[in-house]
Amino acid sequence: MPSKAIVDAAHVAIAAVHGLDFLLTWNCTHIANAAMRPRIEAVCRDSGFQPPVICTPDELPPQEEK
């Protein structure tokens, strides 16, 4: 991520460190875009963390009703 996106990087890092399954965001510039996702996932894994699934709320699969 560019240095101007430090808050966006922190958003991803916090989600990874805390083991979140999903990171929902409307930020398609630095987080939820096809070009950035593989790099974000690699940095998380290289740092010893499982990356969250990054998606917009529209992409989140619906939960089944019980």
C-alpha cells in the first residue's frame, strides 16, 4: 500500500492480528480490489498471520437462517 494509506494498512493488520474471518470494507482503492488482495494476503502470511477474507458487504455470503 502507498505510504498515504497507513490507516488502511492498520485496518488490515488489526483484522489479521485479531484473527477475524472477514474484513468488510467499501475501500476499493487500497483494500478490496483484485490487484491489492494477493499482496495483502502475502504480507499477512509472511508476518505469521492468516489474512481475513477481504470483501465489500455486497460480496459477503448470506447467512443461512436457523
